[in-house]
Amino acid sequence: MAEFNAVLREKDNINIIDVKGFLDAHTAPDLENILTGLINESKFRVVVNFKELDYISSAGLGVFMAYIEQMRENNGDIKLAEMKTQVYNIFDLLGFPILYDILQTETEALNKFNQ
């Protein structure tokens, strides 16, 4: 079974989720649990750092679709940063760059919240 790990940290009142490995139907609930927890704590400003993510499936993409609206309704957002080319290509194929801020670096993503 593919490995997946998600670690939550905070910087400047923005929550950062570092995702690593393979995000698919089997591992998506791990990320859902983190996002649900953040919403329950009224933390709506999230950056997901993809630097260590090697693969994402449609189920993984669905996690972001499921939570972004609720974040935005609460004056927050989910910004995506540091994607490997093969992961970005999956997002791009499905038109996600129009819907989401996808940034080169975590710092850029954090700065987007302060603009």
C-alpha cells in the first residue's frame, strides 16, 4: 500500500499542511481529518505544501473540492504550493489552476493571505 503522511504546522496564524507520498482514495481520509479539524477550530487559512507529494488521484483532488468552499465562505482559502511537475499536471488537466492559487513557494502562498 502506498505511503502517505500529512503534518500540520502553523505560521503567522496560517495553518500549513505538509503532504508526502501518495494521496489517493485510501489515504484521502487522513487529509480530510486534518481539514475537518481545522474547520472545527475555525481555522480557515490553509496552505498545502506539496513538495514531498509524489502522486495525487482524483480522490485526492476531491478532498480540496470538498473543503475549499467552506474555507472561502469563512473569509479563508486553501492555497497550494511547491508542486512537483507530475502533480501539477494532474491539477492543470482538470482546470484547477483557475479555481485555486497554486504558487511556486510556500512563502508566496503565505504572502497571498496578507495581500
